[in-house]
Amino acid sequence: MKNLIAELLVKLAEKEEESKELVAQVEALEIVVTALLRQMAQNDQQALIKSIEGALDAVRPDTQVSEHDSQMLQQYVKKLLRHPRS
């Protein structure tokens, strides 16, 4: 029983480490995208945003992707593009 608990704790720690790494990657990407958008001329920025949003609207989610997940992705992209980090 102790071995089972120890194994579960090790797996939990590994998952937590993977989660932290993913959070760091997402935050780094947010910073990069925000910096790139701020360096663009306003017209170019708006054209890029409309192009990305149009591409997202045109994509049909795979049947394995839930509608909720698809909407969440669109919301995060919109937030990132329209309301970048301060």
C-alpha cells in the first residue's frame, strides 16, 4: 500500500511540474505576442487580428474537440489579441 501511495505521489509531482512548464510557456508566448503587436502599426495590427479571427471562424472543430474547448480557445485568442497584457 505504501508503494502505491508513493507511486501516486511521484506521478502527481510529475504532472504538477508539467503543468508549471506549460503555464510558463503560455505566459512567454503571451509576452512575445503582446510585444510584437505593440511594435506594429495600428493598421497592420488590426489587419493581422482580423485575419487571425477570420481563420479561427473558418475552422471547423474536430469531432473530438468539444464545443466548450473550441469556444474557450477562441475566447483566449480574442483576449490575447484585443486585450494584450499590460
